[in-house]
Amino acid sequence: MCKCDAAGKLLLRWVSVVSLTAAFPFAQVQGAPTPAPTKRPAVLGEMDFTPRKFQITSGGAKVPVNYVLNGTVPVRLGAPGDWQTDGSKAELFFTSQRYPTSRITIRASSVPIPEKIDDAWVAATKSLLPRLAPGGSKNVQVVSVVQQSVNLPHGESCQFKMSYDFAGQRYSTGVTFMKGLSIRLLEMICSSREADFVAVQGVGNSIMSGWTQGPIQDPGPE
């Protein structure tokens, strides 16, 4: 195994476990009230990112649709293309053979939901992001901040891009905070070599732009 592959696998392990929990106190949020026993309507609550699939008919063929749960409400996501989907209740992640050192992770954030994503919140959050860089990284810089970076059906987003040198290569990590989709602030983390970052972040944005909340139904043959 070449040194770059080993470094890439180490980077993926780091990104999968590091969060900003140490920087922000965890905000415990209560879910929706328990519905009456005689009626169990769909309710919003904690996210369950366990990847699920449902098949719909499109162009005469069965097409798999990825979805997760917001409480008991299904949430359909944008198609990840040839990216592999995996995850658990705590997080959903995507990996790609085309970009072997890249990873896209979507999860509930440890950062409390801000009243508004303003300049003060951006400055405070920006100062904490270097903690996400792998140990031993050099030249760690937050190089850009983009408001409304993801075309969400509703809610707000703010995307931070951080770049750093690791194991002799330049990497970048994009951290996108999304408000208004769940009872918790959500975050999407896209990490890759700098040369692949625009493509990888584009896939992540496309996945989140497909966020559609509500029952998933097969429209049947067209």
C-alpha cells in the first residue's frame, strides 16, 4: 500500500469520529409529544440516518430512492450517483471509488441551533473549525465562508471550507451547517484532496438539495 493510500484511510477515520462537541455544550432537545395510542401520526423528532431504500417506477424501470427518518417522517435525499451509501442511526456517509480518500458525512450537529446565522455566529464557529483537522496537519486555514451554499427547500445553510497539509498532500474539508430541516442543527462534512474538493462538495450539495420530507409514494408506470 502506498503512503498516500494509508494517509487517506487515516484521514477518513479521523473525519468520521471528530466533531465540534468539545467546543460547544451539547444542546439536549426534546422530541415531539408521544401521540395518543389510538392514532399514530407521523411526527418530527430526532434524525435517524440509518440508510433505507424504496423503489419507485421511472422510465418503466424500478429505481432505488435513498431516504432517512426525521422522527417518523421519511426524508428523501438527492441521488448520490455512483457513490456508496452507508451509515448508522447517528450518521449517513458516502464514499467513492473514483475519489478514494474522500468522504461525505451528514449528521446532527453538537452545535446548538443559533437564533440566526449572523456575522457573530460565523466568526465564533470559524475560530473552532481548525479542531477538525487531523493531528499533525500543517498550514491549517479556513479559506472561505459561503452563506446559503446549499439550495435547500427551506431553511438556511452556511458552509466553511478549511484547507491543510497532511502526509505531504493538500486536503480540504467543507463543513456545512443547515438550520430549519430538523429539530437539531444538521452538518454535512465533505473531505477530500484539494484537487477533488469542488467535485466532492458538489455531490454533497446535490444530495442535500434533494431533501424532500413526507411520504414516499411510487407514481407507478409512466
